[in-house]
Amino acid sequence: MCNRRPVAVSQNTCCIARLLVGLLLFAVLSPIIPQASGEQFDPHKPYALIFGTVWGPDDRPVYGVRVHIRRADQKKAKWELYSNHSGEFAQRLPAGKADYVVWVDTKGLKSISGKKLQPGPEVTVHIEGDERADIGLHLK
């Protein structure tokens, strides 16, 4: 009969082993997961695009403003994105005839002078098919 002693495994070795198992599972399952979700990007499928710029009260582009987009016949925003360093944002939408409402959320935003920024009016965008619509959102 063999006389074996228990081997002491350090905590670091266990953490590394768990990490390797997790990475292996991720590598195996990552190609499967996007197929399970219903929404995929197909480069050949037509789409519409809303491209916009957020402008401040001084008519300069504003960075980091939260932009919401919803269909006009719905109450909740379906898309939420932020303006980039040029104040611009872009969102792909399903191609087809539809109206969309776009607005900004200025909660916590202040101008350089410290004045609280107020949102301008919502903008309604009409899409006919696979097209691009350019808009401007102005803060007060």
C-alpha cells in the first residue's frame, strides 16, 4: 500500500487555477452567447442612423451629456448614449418608417461658470427607411 501525504496548496495557486478555469469557460462560451441573444449586428442588414450634436448655451459642443432616444409611440427611452468630446453622438436604429424622440438629461451638468445647464426642447426625428438624420440638441 502507498503511503501518501496530503499536499498543501497555497491560496495563490487556487486563485490562479480558478482564473484559468474561468478564462477557459469564457473562451468556450463566448462564441455561443451572442447567437443566443436575439439582437445581433448584421453588416448587410439596412439600418437608419440618428447623428447629432449637443450644443451649449454659448453655441459650443458639450462633452459627456446623456442623450435618450425612444420611439414616439413609446414612453421609455430604448437607447441611452453620451456625447463625445466633439459633442456628437450617433445611434443605429431599425430601418423603416418611424418617428423617434430625442432629448438630453442635464442632471448634474454645470457650465464652466458653475451655472446649472437646462435641457432644450425634445427633438422629433422622422425616419422613412435606411437613412441618416442629423439633428442638434441645444442646452439653455
